[in-house]
Amino acid sequence: MSPADFERLQALMATRAGYRLTRDRMQLANHRLGPVARREGFDSVEAMLHSLADQPVASLGWSVIEALLNGETWFRRDRAVFDSFAREVLPALAKARGRPVRIWSAGTSTGQEAYSLAMAAMDAGVDAEVQGVDLAGRSIEKARSGLYTAFEIQKGLSASTMLRWFEQVEDGWRARPALRQAVTFTRGNLLDEPSDTLQYDVIFCRHLLKDMEPGRRSRLLDALDRRLLDDGCLFLGLDERPEGETVAFRGIAGRPGLYIKADRSLSRAA
């Protein structure tokens, strides 16, 4: 892959996904795009990238974007975060609301986070609606299937939790019907204008900010602000901070990764 090809790739990722593709990832990008090029009938990655110049946002463009997104995830990732959510935030919201608690897993990847949130709610006896959204269509398909390999299912789950919520099938482990029915998955771009006005009580948007172009972070935070109820809770990655952005959230001491709107209090939500 030439420097010029990589620059075009960087521009595509930044404009369509807000993703920051640094030069140290050139070799990784070339490795990930090889199977995409072969699947699409190109002789090389370079030939595929040249074809994107005419139609960069066509189906081929999205296949390239999806191959380069960071989809790393696992069940109950960052245990302290889920402990805070399950033991404090979720019960408080359930008590304050006279309806199901609405939870959004933004950037849900292959679904482990959304299923973890649903498991926490059902374990606590809390009526909740969990929705997962991700830009990658292939990730959403896997999330909807609820099917995971033995390695994936054991990453973050105890044996007892695994057996309670998943059943062994020929190709791995599949989420039991009750768990699959508790979560809705949709494909969507968090940087696009929303097609509805639905707001959420809790938003998990973790490990996305650090991978985004600096100029796009404020746009994402603004979208999260509009989607979050005034007394709702936002969970970011443990190494992510919203400081310096146009949308202000403030952290809650002793609750890792937890933020609320800066001009509000947790009078009803924590």
C-alpha cells in the first residue's frame, strides 16, 4: 500500500466513520483489507483502493470501513464499571422510573456489551429495554445471532453465568431465547442525525472516543447529549475523558467511567 493509498484510506475513515487511522496502522490495514479485496474480486489491496476513488461510499467503501473498525469487545468488560451499573445506577433508575429502563449500547460491536447489560437487568429483576447499535453490519449480524465461540463466551463470564444464559450448540455457544429477546440490535452511524427522538436513561459508549478524529469527538458527544435524558447516566471507557469538548459531562467520584450532564445532579438517577 502506497502512502497516497493510505492517505485516501485515512480520509475515507475520517469522513464516513470519524475514525482516526494513524500511520502506524498501515501494515495492519493492509493485512485486514487483503481478504476484503479477494472477496470483492480484486487482484490486490491497491487495486481495490483505487476503485474507491469513484464511489467511496458505495457498498465496497463500507466493506473497507468495517474491516478497519476496532471491534474488540468482551462480556462485562471492565468489571468495576458493570458493578457500578448493576449495584447502584440500575436499581436507582428502576425505582425512579415508572416504566422500563431504557439502555443504549452505542458502538456495541458483536453484542457482548449489550447482552451483559441485559443480563445485569434480568439478574436484578429490573424491567429494561436494551438497544445495541453499531456501524459494522457484519458485527450486528453476529450480535443478532447471539452465537459465540468457546473463547468468546469464556472471556468475561463465569462458568455459572455462561451456563445460565447460553446453551451449547455445534458451532459454539448461543444466547438463550430470553436473553436474545431482551436486546434489539440495529445498524447505524453515531455521527449521523438520528431518525427518531428517543432518549435513554443509560448510555454505554466506551472505547470509541479514543479512536476518533479529534474534530469528530465533539460531534459524538453532542449526539450522546441529545440521546441522554437530563438525569441519565453515561458510561465512557476508563481511559476516555470528555474534557475540552463542546458538550460538558462531569465524572462521578468513586464510580469509574460514569458521567452525567454537567449542569444536572443525580437526584433521581444515582
